[in-house]
Amino acid sequence: MEKLVIIGTGPAGLTAAVYAARANLDPLVIEGFQPGGQLTTTAEIENYPGFPEGIDGTELMALTRKQAERFGSRFKGGEVTEACLTCRPMTLTLTDGETIEAQSIIIATGASAQYLGIESEQKLIGRGVSGCATCDGSFYRDVPVAVVGGGDTAMEDALFLTHFASKVTVIHRRDQFRASPIMADRVQAHPKVEVLWDTVIEEVLDVEKNEVTGLKVRNVKTNEISQLDVTGVFVAIGHKPNTAPFIGQLNTGPTGYLIANSTRTNIEGVFAAGDVQDSVYRQAITAAGTGCAASIEAERYLESMKQD
């Protein structure tokens, strides 16, 4: 039986692994369906402390993993498909059918940005297509960009991007935003923002560059096709926390994110860190911070079990 199992290898999971290993908890880390997490789709990170020249997202996660391994963290491929968190010991079932027993668990499975799903978009994620304006906006200084969506997140992204881009075009499939009125008004009043109503993206263009050069868009009412010249596309249609194996056992908020009190969930011995419990900030540094906190909480929990 494992003392501590950490699920996920993004900044939260790997930071938890570093701290847990240094505390002699001998953690087992389940890599998940996307080893390294969402950062592996980011070509350059400029806002993570300690790297004044920036660093590639995949490299940052590889270095953090190496640090965790140095202290004794063990890694196992696969994804958790089922969990019994009320069992004692708790059990996790992996994709290959293997069952792992654990005294404590840190869930750091992250959240997945929801994309449009068109082929041309998928191949350009990280090369002009992004799901995080806060992460990538500064790379688009003095060039035109587009934001897809009509909710508060899309409005926030559009306003944030006006600090960098020469122009921000908001593309929305309906004729009115579902965002709060105050946010919608701010966007529509901003001199750098233009709104394309009743419009959807048909294709993300990458003419001879393997990076975004424009968009082919269609008006859903007239079916008119036109081209929009942009060098960045920010898809802001929501994020989905990766919580499927834990549904019905852990408390979640209205949008599906795990509810955690200083990383503690409603089940004793189960902790949540990173984007799986954070619908607000969704940054690598905040995820790493909660990974640290979750590891310390797990250490205290395991120590209390010994005393009992």
C-alpha cells in the first residue's frame, strides 16, 4: 500500500511530488493522459519566477520532474479511470486495470481548455491558438488577434489583450453576449475591440508558416464566408476540470471544480491542488503553490494517522 499517491504531473502534481519526496513520503505519481499538463502546449513561459529569459513549457515540466525524481518520487504511466475514496485503504484503478491502494491522495489532474474541435485549430495549439490569454497574451504585441466566445471569460480575455495587441476581434456565434452587462459594455466601448456577431470559425489558416496567419469565418445568418487576418486566436469558451473518476464522491462547485479548503476536500486524506480546484487564476505558479500546500497537508495527515 502506498502512503501517498499524487495524480497528475502538471506544476501542481510535480511540486507536490518534490515536497512529498523531501518529506520522505515516498510518493507514487500517476502521470495522467497528458504528462506535464497544459504547460506542455505552451512554447514559451515568461511569467514563471526564476527564468528571466523565459522557458519552454515542456522543458520547465521536465526540469521539475527531474527535481522530484532526485528526491525519490516514483512515476507510473497511465490514467486513473476509477476511484473509491471512501474505502479504507482508498483504491485507484488505472487504464490497464491495475489497482493501487493508498493512505492519502493528492488530486492534481488539472482542467482542460475547451476548444472548437476543428482540425486546423487542433494542429496549431501552441502555435497561435491558445486557451489562456493571461499566459500567452504578451507574445502578441502590436499584432491583431481574435477572441472566441461570449461569456465573462471572453470579455476579460479581450480586455486583457488590448494591452498588447494592435486590435482584438471578438467572434461570437450569437447576436448578443451572455456575459454580464458591465463586462459586455466595456468590451463594446473599447476602441481597440471589434465584435463579429453571428459568426463562427470555419478554418484556422497557417499559410506556409505552420503558425496562425488568419481565420476563415462564416456568418451563420447569411452563410457569407470571409477572411480575418490575425496572428493569434484565443479560445475562451470555458475550461473543464478533469474530475470524472471522482464525481459523486468529492464536493464540486457549480462549474464542476473540486471544492477545497486549503487543499483539503470533504474526504479525509484526499487533497486537491492546481487547476482542478481553481477556476479563477489558472496559472502555473498558483498551481505550484497549491501543490506545495497539498503535500504539506498530506504529510500532516499521515503523521496524525501514526499518532492515532
